[in-house]
Amino acid sequence: MSRLIPKHFPKQSFANLTAAVHPMIQFLTKNHATIDGPGWHIIEAYDGTNRETPSDPTDLDSFSAGFGWRNDVASLGAGDWIVLQSNIGGSNQFQVYFELDSTTGFLVLLMPYADFSTGGPATSPPTFPTRSIGTGASYGSPITLTGFTSTADYTVIADHGVAIFLFDSAATTVYWAYVGELDHPNPSDTRPFVISKNTADVHIDTGTNIWSFSDPFDQTFNHGVWTVWYGVLPGQVHESTIDDDLLGFRAILPVMVHQSTGSLAGIRGWTRHVFSGHEDLGNSGTMDNRRFMYRNDEIGNEASLVFTWDGETDY
């Protein structure tokens, strides 16, 4: 169970996206000096000049002296990237590509078969595995999380098998992403790994093609949508017109990812550490003595995103 307990990089303020990227990676790899992380493994990285694999996959300082991703260097620029691997119990892992694409762009790409090839040319981007998952209508390009050139808050919620990002500028402009495992998947699904696509929709999005993933049986690319736990339309139970009669204003509910076609059509699994909350909760805040945090950029129109929280930090 310890692998599923979330670690929090909670609402950390940085002057810009460039300054935030290295501490977020330190957190994920359990290299941060003061904030405990989940301990994802380091596969390979590029710092604008050199491409290296670490001698110790748990230690950023096992890159060569002067390498930009080291803890004692922490010097990154546009185009610098790193590949991390989950630390799930069992044999099936996934990998994620992260890149500081620009002063406002943070790229995220899921490799659900953990098949990134190390040792290639020192270029950005590297060659991705054929079955890499991000945005678009097929295997291919990373999603882009928009960061900021001015002071903003950066949050990561992660365990050994999932990472959730929230980039928030003074509670006015906000972006998010989820990459990793789903809970309670189909028993025959040994790779229930997904990535969210609509980074600018910080609410329970009622649109289509919200999620991207690979069908583990025929390895075809597929899309998914949100659904509230008992199968109504996404977010419907948390609409203001009906919620007060059902559960009360501050109830939260688990949500699932639904695959509409393919060999695993149906419920693909439950999102971990992410829940549905009432659309009228407000812009942002915490619940239950800071055990949960909510954020919504569509107050009064769409259900809120609710996240497990650290019990200490206001939002």
C-alpha cells in the first residue's frame, strides 16, 4: 500500500517555469533536499550539450560532473529533457518523457511499454518509441503543459505509479495533467496507463477524447472520456441543479476513464488521487482539514477537480 500513498510537492512558488522544472524532477526521483518524493527511476537525460544515462538510476548526481540535471548544477534551458520510469511493484513499468520546451512549455509524453531506447544522438527531441502517447488522434506528440514567465505556483501529486501536475498563476490561469496508472482496471489489463490531453480544462471535462492510452491487447491507440462512478454523464451528479438533493454540497465522488471502442471497451479504470466535486465549490480551496484540495476554472458550469492533499498546505 505504501506505493499508493501520495507524496506532495504542494503549491511551490517559482519565479518562472524554467526555475520550477528541476525541483519537480528532483521531487519525482526522491532527490529533493526537503520534500520527500515517490522515487521514480532516471533512465536518460539531455542538457543541451550531452546525452547521458546515470550510473545510479536513483541519483541525479550520478550524471557526470557539470551535467545540467545534477542536483549540484540544476542548469536547464529550452530543449533539455529527461526520461523517468515508474517504480510500480511488479514487472510492467511505464516511462515518461519530460522536456522544458520553452519558457512557457513543459512537454509530457507517456511510453506505456517502457521501451525508450537510450544511447542515441544528443539531440532534442530524441527518437520516441512508436507507441508513445500524448496528444493528437494517434501515437505521437507530447502534451504541452503551459507554464509562466512570472511568479506562479507549481504542484505535483505523485506515488510510484502516477504523477499529477497543476501549474497555477495567481488562481486565475491554471493548467493540469495526469499521467500513469488507473486503479481497479480490467483484470486482464496489465498496462492500465493513461495520459490526460486537455491541459487547459481544469474541471471534470464533459467533452470527448479527454484521455489517451494504448489498448494492451491489439496495441492500438485509443481515447477515453470521464464518467462518474455510477455511470451518469461526466460531472452530472455534481451539477448545482441536482446535487443538493442527492449528496450535499461538499461530497466528493470517484471518477473513471471510459474506453468507447476496442478490445477493452468499457470502464478502463478509476483515476487515482483525483475525484469529482461540486461545480459551486469555488475557484480553489481545501476540504476536510486539508485532506483534499479542489480547483475549478469553470465554476457553476462543470464539476470541480478534487485532489488528495497533504493535510497542511492551504490552497
